[in-house]
Amino acid sequence: MEEDSAERYNEIEMMDDEEERKKAKKWQEKGWPCLSFDTITDDLGDNRTGFPMSCYLVGGTQAEKATNNELIVMKLSNLNRIEGDEASDSEDDLEESPQNKEPQLHAVAIPHIGTVNRVKTTTLGQSKVCAAFSSQGKVTLWNLTQAMEEISSAEGRDRIMKRPKERPFFSFIGHQAEGYALSWSPLKMGGQWVVDQKPLTGHMDSVEDLCWSPTEETMLASCSADHSIKLWDTRSPPSDACVCTVENAHKSHANVISWNKFEPLIVSGGDDTTLNVWSLKTMQYKEPVARFKQHKAPITSVEWSPHETTTLIASGEDNQVTIWDLALEADSNENIAEVPPQLLFVHMGQQEVKEVHWHSQIPGFAITTALSGFNVFKPTNL
């Protein structure tokens, strides 16, 4: 396991001392905290490894008044290694002034009514699109293409531009309560914005998270506050669509799930503080193939790596972000009490971490959102 340390990994932003906290505040906390965010696929290329790095995000705020909320489309650029990292001490790095190494934030703010409980992005043709689920129970779809173009050409000092007249191109108001579960199919783009008149029913409490299969376009997984996980086949009528139920997947609310794109595995996290890994080959037997209990409070987010078959990231209400590698085994030369051998990395320093994501185009590049703002980091052991 590697712990949080400026000497051990390439973290873009540090929260360890007051000076760095002030620097981060300048470009991190320009407004209300984001309860949810997602990465936006860009045109900068895949498998990027060179510094400085850039990435695009969209986040949804959690303001005190419903009318003060926004969707914020962000470009984070000039993301460098921490000073003093031995891997970055090249002559070019040493000649570069500290001012030139400052991270930059350019953003576009779009009005949104209600807290953004969950936001998810996709690419439809040439358009960058996001879906947002609000605290008022409405699901809206937004075209982010123009906002992306605006921040792509922005240079110089940090700034947030406004698009006060931007509106969603589709809205759905059929839910009777707020929700958090959203998922774009990675396999089926669709052609019309049509909502099925007959929903999938079967959970006995709120549906907390959803994810489509990355390999079978009609398969869907859900988890619920009723402690269960369900698998659905959307080819069947809604009354017969559930093909597998794990009634007590967690001892309390099942909060989050993620479907592995390489192997038939699903990981779930719950209020019982555990991470459970399920094999689709044995899921009918109701037992996970792996269970991890490092977190001391409910799990808030989980996601498989888009680049590494056996690696996942998770966050909890204990302010920990953990990275796990299922392929790791105990080293006979190491004897670290109560530390699972699969625990690869722990990131701390944030308050109320709500969501974590990998960047699909930058291997090992992780992003978190919390009450204290965004963190961006890249462990050296990934």
C-alpha cells in the first residue's frame, strides 16, 4: 500500500499546508461545492501520460437555494507534478518558473434549478451531452458542445464565464421524488428521446445507482436502499425483466455499483462500509467473490479502472479514497496488521467526499469531488 505523500505520488493539488490550500482555493472553490461530476471525453488523445496535463469536467452544484445552482463545464489545464517529486526533476522542469506551473481553471456556468444530485456525460455524434438528475425529481439533457468550445479557446488567468440563456434540450418530469441513479449505455446510442411508459419495478425502496453492461447492450444492473442488487434484461417485458436478485447484497443500503469493462465483475458499496465484488458467473449463489472493509463509514462512490482489469477506486463518508487491485497478494516479507494486501493506495485530506472517477483517456488519473472542492491526482504505482 502507498499512503498519501508528496514524495510517493504525482498529486496535482496538495491540501497539506496552508499555502497550498490557499492556492487550491483560488481555482477550486469558486462557488458552491459539486455533489456530482463526470469527465468529458475530449480531442486531446487517448493514453496520455505527459505533463502538464489537461482535462474537461462537468459538475453540478449543491447550493442553499434551488435557483442558485449551476452546471459548471470546466477545463483544468497546466496540471503538473508536485515540486520535489524526483521523477519531475528534469532540467526543463527546473528552468520553468513556479508561476508557469500554476494550474489553471476555465469554466462556463449554466443555470440549473435544484441541486444536481447526479450528472453523467456521453458523446452523441459530434456533440458532448450530459444528463442531470435534480433534487426536484427532474432529469434534463444538455448539449455542452458550445461551452466546451468556449473554454477550449480560453487562455490566461482563471475565469468562469456565464451562459445564462442556456436551456436543456430535453426534460423528463415523470419521477415523483428526487433521485441519484443515472447511466448512459456505452453500447447503444439511440435515436430518439423516448421514455418507456412502463418502468422496471421490483425494488422495495429507492434505487440508488444504475449501470449498463459494457459488453451486452440489453443488460442493466441496479442497487437499492432495500439492500439488494438486481440484474435486468431490457429485451423482456418490464414485469419479467429482472433476471437475478441478490436480496442482501449489503447489510444496509446498497449505495453504488460499477460494472467491469474487461471481466464479468460488478463491485458494490453500501452503508455497511463494505465493498463487495460479484462475479456474474456465480452471482446467483448470493455470495461475493471478494469483500473489503477498509472504510469506517458508508461508501459514497465506486468505479472500476477503464485501463486496468483488476483495479477499482472507492470513496467513503470517512473521508478516505481508496484504490484496490484484486490481483495483489500478500507479500511474505511484509507484515502490516489489518491492511488488506489488495489495498494499493489511500488518498486523504478532503471533507465529505461524494464522488470519484477515473479519466478514460489518462491512465491512472483520478478525480474526486468533496465539500472542500476537487482533488486531482495520479499515483506513481499505477
